[in-house]
Amino acid sequence: MNNYNPLLAGSASSELPSAFQAQMQAQLGTEFSAFESAIKQETPVSIRINPRKQQYDTTGLDRVPWCSEGFYLNERPSFTLDPLFQAGAYYVQEASSMLLQEALKQTANLNRPLRVLDLCAAPGGKSTLLASALHPDSLLICNEVIRSRVSVLRENLDKWGYANVVVSNHDPEDMGNLAGFFDVVVVDAPCSGEGLFRKDPDAMNEWSEDAVQLCSARQKRILSAAAPLLDEGGILIYSTCTYNDSENSENVRYLTQHGFRNRALTLPAEWNVAERWSDNTVGYQCYPHRVRGEGFFISVFQKTAFTAAVKLDARTFRSIRTLRPRETASAMTWLQNPANFSLWEKPNGDVMALPKALEKQFLFLDSALRNKGFGLEIGQFKGTDFIPSHALALSTIINQNLPALSLSKEEALRYFKKENLVFDQPVKGWQLAQYEGINLGWVKGVGNRVNNYLPKDWRIRMDIKEYI
């Protein structure tokens, strides 16, 4: 959730702000004492499995009711030192926010390819959920306005390993040339973070009534920029990790006044998700005393106003070129289904695999967006030699018959420490390092030495002694 807000400021305190208490007492009535007790309890731990990398043992785990790949853990492990987490087998995500999957299922046709925008995407929780839920030929653009947060978004999407994704770095107001382009827009809006008070004490310390109003104004600005991006009949999903009306129900009313109608969801009573009605519109609120999760608000809208959609009329790629036939033949051997992809090279030499089903849309986006990266980076050519990328190793499109080495947990953790590994058998050429059948990255045998090709920025720095 995007609770980061440089505008928030306040003094440190372990008590709920008095104005927040008054707000929640008015909102919850007799339930307030249960709410107050709940946010003093330990935060539930939940994960969401990558359906294309199902290597995580969920035996004995409770399922998140509204998400088919969501599970609660009995305790919080060290995720950093779990090779399966580093390899993208699952994402650590707060359970309430997984309600997005159910909202999608009830309001969007997931059986056909869609054009989808996650407008406020970092760090990538909802982006990876969207990637898993959508038809595989869908186009998913994951946008983050704050440049410093784009790298963590890119890393999480690389771990997830899907090729139909675009990462962009634009202010929502700069995306007007994509008017009418999308079938679904998700706005998980930067907010005051009230729903994260027990998970993130800093959110409580930084809360103020003025900050709530600043967030509300910013959310309306984002929504006003998002509205034209949808085609007529398109779905806009709005969410926050907060409780107050200024950031939730007031923005709901704003949308209904600007060419949208509210779409009600049907949620089982046993889920204990509260309906929040305002002027014949409804949003859905998760409270920590009602659900096994944090505070989260979500509401869904369908566009009724007409927007003239852009035409996919770009004729040339602005920043990439097609590979030469010999290079294409060499690089394609690294892919499981090479006929489904076309290969292109960026000016820096990175080779990108683009799904052929989306090639025309990628062509258009290369002209429409300045700051973006799309397709799946699979490596670079050094002379005639192809150097595979870490993203390829973690991808779901890699050739499953490439040579691989099975690592123990100790060896896998040493790999992620970027230590040199020693094997009993000789290692020749490029090999996939694997743990429990899932790819971790590359090693390469050169003479008597085995080189560890984990990118330096991915190296873990924690002490691993107690975990091996």
C-alpha cells in the first residue's frame, strides 16, 4: 500500500491521536473498544503465492477468504533469508489489500485480454496480484510517480517473472496521451495510513487532521487524472489503507459526479467486511477487529462517460531495434516458447522479449511514454556470446530444459550473499542455481572456478549463521 507521504509530520507517541480516536468512535460506535484493542495486538502475517511458481508448501495454513492465492502464516519468518521469497515464489502482502482480487473478479472480464493500469504501483503488491489474476495476454502498466521507488517496483516485478508488464515513472497528469486506452485502472492512493497504525507505528506518530486533508486533495487530483484514461464501460478501482471519510467516501462521491457509476460487490457476511454507504454509493472497509488483517478501504466504479480513445498508430519504435537474425536464433534458445515472442535490443544493449500478442501495444507505448521499461529483459550480447540476465532466470518464460544445479538451503543463502560456491562435480558454462525446483539465478563454470552472477544490488547482508 502506498502510505508513504512526505507531507506528514508529527511528534512521536504510542497513544492514538485524540482527533483520530474521536473520528473512529463516531464511525464505529459500540465497536470502538474492540477496534482499539485489536490495533494493540500483533499484526497478522500473510503471503500470496505466485501461481506460476507454486513451490511453497501451504499445508496447514489458513487461506485468506477473498484471495485464492492468499495464506496466513502462523508466525513471521525472516523473509529476507528465505530463498523462495528471493526467487518470487510468493509475495508478502497484507491480507486485507488482497480484496482487490475479489473486486476484479466481480467487475472485470478476466477471461479476455485487458489493458490495465496500476497507477500508484510501488512497491508492487497489487501489481503482482494483477499480473496473476489477469488473462495472460493482458497488458499491465505499473506506474510509480516517485522515481526513488521505481527500483523496488522493478525488482519485485522481476521476481514475479511475467513478460506482459510495463514499468513507468510518470505523474498521473502526464499520461493524458493515453486517454481512453485502458479497460481497468487501479488507484491504490497514497494516504494518511490510518489502517497501518499497528503495522507501522510511524504512521500513527505522523498522523494529523491537516495531513488527512492534504492527502484527500492529492487523491482527488490523482482521480481526476485517472478518469480520462478509461474507455467507456471501463472499471476504476479505488483503494486506501485508511478509515476517514475525507479520503474514502468523499472521493467516492467525487467519482460519481464525474462520469462514473458505483458498482456494488457481493461479499459473504462471514468475511466481516463492512459496507460504508454514502449518497447511494458503497465502499468496503476492512477493520482489524472484524477481519484478520489491517485497515483497508476499496470501492469500484464503471465509467459511463464517453472518451475518444487513442489510436494505436505509432509506426516505429523510438528506443529499441529488432535483433539480427543470427542473434535472434541464439537468444531464442533460452525461451520455453520462442514462437510467442519477438526480440528487441535497447540502446544500452539489453535484449527484451516482447509477447507477440502485445507487440502493437508495446509499439504504441514506446512512443506514448517517455520513462518506461517494458517486456522482459533476457540478457545482452557480448560479441557473439549471449549473457543471460537475472530477470530471465526468475522469469516464467525461461526454457525449462536449461542446465541447472540443485542447491541446499545453506548453498542457496550463500548464493544470495554472493559468495563463491564450491561443488563436488565440475560446473561447465551457464547453469541455473535452483532451490526446491525454483530458479534463483545464474552461476557459470570457468575453468576451476564457479562465478556467482547474482546482481550486486540483490545481495543480502544479514548474517545467515542461525538459518543454516
